[in-house]
Amino acid sequence: MKQKPNIVMIIVDQWRGDCAGILGNHFVDTPNLDRIFSKGTVFSQAYSAVPSCIAARASLLTGMAPKNHGRVGYQDRVPWNYPDTLPGKLAEAGYHTHCVGKMHVFPARNLMGFHSVELHDGYLHNERCRGSHDMVDDYLPWLREKCGAEVDIIDAGVGCNGYSVSPWPYEERYHPTSWVTSRSIDFLRRRDPGKPFFLKVSYHRPHPPLDPPKYYLDRYLNRELPPLSLGDWVDPEQKIGDRGIDSPVPTDEKQIDLARRAYYAQLTHIDCQLNRLIHALNERGLLDNTMLLFVSDHGDMLYDHRRVAKTLPYSASAKIPLMIKLPDSWKADTVANTDALAELRDIMPTLLEAAGAEVPETVEGISLLPYCKGEKEYDRECIHGEHASGHDSNHWITTGKEMYIWYSQTGEEQLFNVKKDPDNIKNLAKHKPERLECLRKCLVKELKPREENYVIDGKLVVGVKPKSILSFLEKQGSKK
């Protein structure tokens, strides 16, 4: 009988799907990530169906499509009451489960099936505004113990959702990224040695604040940056947008340039921390029977097309890195790269299958293991994505070759060949009416059952008020 593998899931917040050497990006330094997954499988067409933190993590932890877990935009303080979760099912299968870092659930200390969580969700707006962040966050009390009672995570002076830049003011080992790694390594010491383990290593960065340790920022300062992407569909008068008074979004060229360099510096800092984790697994004799998975919850526009942050359907926002390395002890031949369409809901059934655990009926994702082993051909027709976001509320369909986008408040339609044009430069909507109509019908089929009434008489209806939370989830929350 094959021994159950240990599972280490590394999830990073706001890491774009084009930002690693192994993904073809030769500007960013990710030698450790590239090395780790050079013997694994890279999913080149992986997406976040609702590209913002909360909804994306709901798909990851439940294996459900957004329309069925109920989160189709960004809305905090809605309780998480899902009966079947990835860590919960692995715990039932005999795993010791632990998370370090970001969860972004509500209540903040909800274990979601983990045996234990060491939490750092970032700035914690809701808790800070209610004066309770010291009670829920594990990182901040630790930081104050090490550096002084008056120290805070925002001491670099930059916005928690903004794009101004200032290096981390303390030693690198006290940075949140380093803390997540250190606490993850300590779990390897404290784990139950009689059980396989599931460890979620959840980094808050490269999500702002853009506060990398100075060493990592310095190594990018004198390099020539690749040009920003600018689509032929972008209004030259379009303003970049704001993120709130506490999170400025600079618009002058020098500060935009610096923000992009700081973002890349955050990635390289994480990359070096991954090597610390691999060393720890190897030293404890665990690496040979450990499955590794690397993923992000969504990307970052990072000034491409004159936009920042997430929620948008474009590759910079909705496309994610997804890489899987099977345990060496399996001695399995693996496919190095696959165009198979993948989404965050696929992670739960993938890891449950690897663990030999039962996949609950609520799971709507598909296991990616057959793709890793070359046992299955590309067969998913499309993925539907969306995000309620005011004027920019959007729905999209991607086949992995094409992407159709519909802005529900304006009726604007876009069509991209994502294979030939991965940066979404040329809008083909006016040039390929037949393909536009075909993919529009796919979206109509997807949206027809929805409560918002996006479809009437077989046609998309413009201007329907979008919801971030679907009614059944609102009702569940109101009962608590």
C-alpha cells in the first residue's frame, strides 16, 4: 500500500500568472521556485474565477464554483459556514493539518477544518477599526515582542492596499514573509510524527504594502523594466484610479516604475524563503514523500492597461501561477507543462485524490493529477469568471485559447486570443463577430439561472445591479 504523502500547499496573495522564470518571465528572479517545479507540472492556463482575496479562497477551500459558494465579488464580514472543506476532509483522512499566514475568512479565527492556524491576514481593516486586531492576529504580538511594544506592521509608512513604496524598516527576519516561513518550519518540528501532514504556507505578499526588505528592492533598481501592456481598447484619458486615502496609487512615471520594481522584489524575497522551507523538509527526511503545490489567489494589474490591483478579467488579474510537484517516492512520470484549463476549485479534489481521501459531492472542481501524469487529455470546454465591482462589474468566458468579456453595467464586449495575445493588447470583438456570438451564448447559458436576472429572453441585460454575495449566503449569515 502506497504511503500517504505529506502535502505542502504554498499560496501567495496577488502573484501574477506571468511572474516566474519557469513561466517565461526572464526579468523576475525566482531561481528556487523554478528549480523546485522543474520536475513538476506547470498549468499555463490557470485562472481565478473571482479574482479577489475572499471569493478566491472560498473556491480553494471548498472546491465549489463561486455561484455555489455564494461569493461573486468582494464583501467581508460574511460568515464562513461550509460543511466540507479541504483541511477538514484531510483531517478526517488522518492528516495533521496546519495553516500559517493568511486565511481571510470570517470570523478571522475560523479554523475552516484546520487543527490549528497561526494567523496573519495583513492589515486587518475590520478588526483594527473595531480595536480587536491584537486579539486575532498572531504576527503582530510576535513582532512587538521582538522589536518593541510600539512597533507596527505599517511602520514602513506605505498603504496596505496602495502602490507607494518604502523598504521594510526592520531586520529581514522580522518581515511577515520571513515570519510565515519560520513558523511553517517550526510546525515541521511540532507536527504529529505518526500522521501525514497538510501544511498551508500562506504568504500575504506580494499584496501591498510594497515594503520589501531593502536588499531585494536594491537588486531591481538598475535593471531595465519590460514595457507596460497597453491595449488598443484602453481610453488614453482613463484615470488609473484610487485605492483610498490610506493607500495612495501614484500616477507619475517615476513612482510607477518604483512600484513595479518593489512588486518584483517581493516575489524574489518569497522565492528565497521557499528555499528555506525546502531545506527544512529535506533536513527532516520529509521531502521524498511530500507533494508540493504553488498557487496564488489572483494577480495584480500593476499598471498594465492603466489599472492596478485585481477584480478585472485580464490576464494580469485573473490568471494565476499553478504548479504541482508529485512526491519523488511516487516515481511517476510527469508532464512538464499543460494547457489544460484549471481553476482554484480544482485544488481540493486534486489534493484529496493524492491523499486517498473521499471527495465530497459538494466539490465541483476536477482533480488535476491525471493531467500531471499525462493520463488525461485537455477536456474542459471553458471557465466562467466574474466580479461584482460597480461600474467595472464583469463576466467572462475563457476556453484557454480565447477570452470573451462582458461589462454588465455598460454592455461593452471584448474578445482576445489569449494564446497569441496573452497580454490582452488587441480587442478582436469587431473583427470576429462569429466567435463573439458563440462565446456570448456560452455566457448566456451560464448566467440564465442566476438570481440577478442577467438574462431575459435569451439575451444579456445591461445595467442589472450586481451582487457581491448571493442571496442564499446572505440568509445563512443573517441567521448567525
